[in-house]
Amino acid sequence: MSHYHQIDIINLVFNFIFMITTDILIIGAGPTGLFTVFEAGLLKLKCHLIDALPQAGGQCSEIYPKKPIYDIPAYPEILAGDLTERLLEQCKQFEPGFTLGERAETIDKQDDGTFIVTTNKGTKHHAPVVAIAGGLGSFEPRKPKIHNITDFEDKGVEYIIKDPEIYRDKKVVIAGGGDSALDWSIFLSDVAAEVTLIHRRTEFRGHLDSVEKVQELKNKGKINLITPAEVVGIVGDHKVKAVVVKQAQHIEKEFELNCDHFIPLFGLSPKLGPIANWGLEIEKNAIKVNNALDYQTNISGIYAIGDVNTYPGKLKLILCGFHEATLMCQSAYQIINPGKRFVLKYTTVSGVDGFDGTRKEAPKAVVKSIE
Amino acid sequence: MENVDINITIIDREGEKHHIEAPTDMAMNLMEVVRSYELAPEGTIGVCGGMAMCASCQCYVLSDTKLPEMQDDEEAMLSEAFDVKDNSRLGCQIQMTPGMEGLVVELAPES
């Protein structure tokens, strides 16, 4: 047996032992994905969720946690962050698994019709049913339009700070005007040799505490603040050596600023990403599904629910995602338990049996005679 | 019903001019008008839903039409957006009103 074959077999055994297995693999932990866990749980199906963001909630927690939503049935008003909390609480008893901070990258259909989904970090998930509840896609950093920026990615340009230690005793330039630019400038002022914060305006959109802290550090000379200005170029040879700064005040002028790292922090924007290459029918940046039946895609066993799908009359509403998730679970049950009988049950009548051993049920009516 | 539509011109990202009628009685903003006429692919405009939090509806105002003044959140978002010019606005922050007859805007490139 060749050396390579041995490695293959080791990989196979490793995957078999360590691969995450579940009934329904949900891609996207937004409101639709979280409610799927509950509906699947009622059918005794277990779920695991993958999300590129480090926390559950999707757009609700990433973009607008403090904003109210007015069209969730029975909630005249609920904050998006609170909706996420309640959905997590509602599905908790069904013990969903989470792979957070990883993006679903590839899908491989097995001979037996099941799927293996691998993330960008190599985590493998095995399930008979995949439900894509990916919203507008996975959140990717917004890259400033500097013509040669891609040449320097991971060579001094980082859009996300993973390990602050790599900046120790280095010269760092941060660009951006929101909380992450402020917070990282503050944090790195203690780590890096030099921190420069560049923003197109003198005003910053962040927590008051952070803005005041940056002001204080600037006064102490620990943060070099250049505003209003922007980075318009990168200079270097295989590695970042300097950035070109264009200053806007009074007379426009450009100058080079020496640095080892350039960290543009302009927030995240959703991109359909690798899912677009999974062989699914795509229309209008969304996945086409069969809405007359069960929201299945053109690949049997893969469903698309919530904002990520499209069909005639589609509305991108959270409440529509809940409905789609519910119908989808009934269809998934048939794939996972072929031929096994089941009828829809009402939670008020049957109660809810959690996988964690808990049981919720309506209190029994008191029967007592009156004498 | 009284006709409350106004005539405006939108230049899409491919440079094509569209002369369209925009309703002013449906609480629609410019981003929503663009979406209702499908002048930019879904998923590339109005990504945040109209909260001035993504800049995917950025446009350049080419006419001297009087528009609502820019609020702090729009200004803050534009300060972090790309391809911003002096005449940049976020479509989602421009509510359509009868006074905007003749408005001409160009959609900024997708970012």
C-alpha cells in the first residue's frame, strides 16, 4: 500500500469518527434557521447549524439588533436582537449543534443520497437533508476599492483581526469610522508600536465611550489620527511597506505613510458566496425552489428557505421564512423516515418533548365534583 | 384617484437611462422605486432593507432637485462607503414627494 493510500484511510477513519452528523443540516443561523430547529424537533429530527458569523441571529444580530420589527405575528413590536434571543430560547430544548464563524464551502452528495458539507475551516458535516437558510448570503468584509489591495491580502492587509498578537511592535494603519475601527485602534494602541486611524470624516459612528477613549489616546499620542482622509493606495514589494493617504482638508494632498499592516474595517456585507456554485438553480441572486410543495431545490434533499430562496410571489419577510421552514420539515421527515407514518400534531394538545429530557405541556383541566 | 406619480430619470449601473413614473403616495423611497422597476438586480440594492446601513443604494444626484437634508446616519454611512462623490446620496433616505418631479440620478457601482 502506498503512503498516499494510508493517508486516505486515516482521513476516512478520522472523518468517520469526528464528522458532525445530524438529521437536518441548516446553513444559516438567522431567524428562519433557528425556527427550523423547533419545527424539526417536533418531528424528532435533530438539527445542526453552520453560520459564517460568530453568533446566531443572522442579519438581526449583525446589522440591526437594536432596531424594532413590527410585523412578527403577535409581537406588536420586538427588537431584532430580542427576537433572536426568543428563537434561541424556543429551540433550546431540541439541543441544536452550532458551527459558528465558519462558512459552508462545499457540498458533496454521497452514493446513498446523503450530503457532506465542508466549511472553509475544514469542518465536515454529514446529513440526509440540507436546509439552506442563508438569507442574503454569508457576511464578508467590505473591501475598499484600492486597485492593488488584493495583491497584499495576508501580506500585510487584513480585513478581520484574528490574532492581535501578530501586530505586536508593528506599525499598523486602521481605516474606518465605526465601532470596530475604534475598538481595534484602542486595543492595538497597547500592542502595536504605532497605531494610525484614518477616516474620511472627523465624526465617528460608535459608542460614545469608544469615541472618547480614542480622543484620550490621541491626546496622549498613543493613536495617530488622520481625518478627514482616506487610504487610496498601497506601496510594497510582496509585503505592505506603506499606504498612500489622501488628505482632504484645505488643499488635497497625498503622502506615503510607512506601515507593516493595513487593516480596513468597513463592516460586513452579505454575499451569496460558495453556495452559488453548488449546482443549484439561481435566479435574482436567490435559489429557485418549488413553492407549490416543500421548498426543495433542483437537487433532491437540498431545501432553501427564508430570504435565500425565490419563487413566484416570494416575499422576503421573517414570517414567510417561518412558514417555509415548517412545510420544509414535514417534507424532510419523509426523506429521513421513508414510508413512516406521521400526522401533524398541535403543541397545545401533545405538548413539546425536548431532546434534553424536558417536557412542556398544557395544564390538565381540573375535574372535581361540586356537592 | 388623483394622479400622484412623478416623472424621474434613473441611470442604471450599465449607463442605461430609464424615464419612469414614481408614485408619491405609497411611502416609497428612491431605493424602493429602483427595486420596483427592477433597475438593479435583487440582492445588489437595498441589502439592509433601507436602514442606511449598507450603502448598496448609493446614487449620484445629477439634477438640482431639492431633496431632504442628509441626516446623521446617512452621512455616517456615506463616510464609510466606496465610490463616494460630492453628489452621493443613499436612495433609501430619499422619500418620493411631488416636489421631486424631474429628478435625475445615477446608481453608484456595486460594492
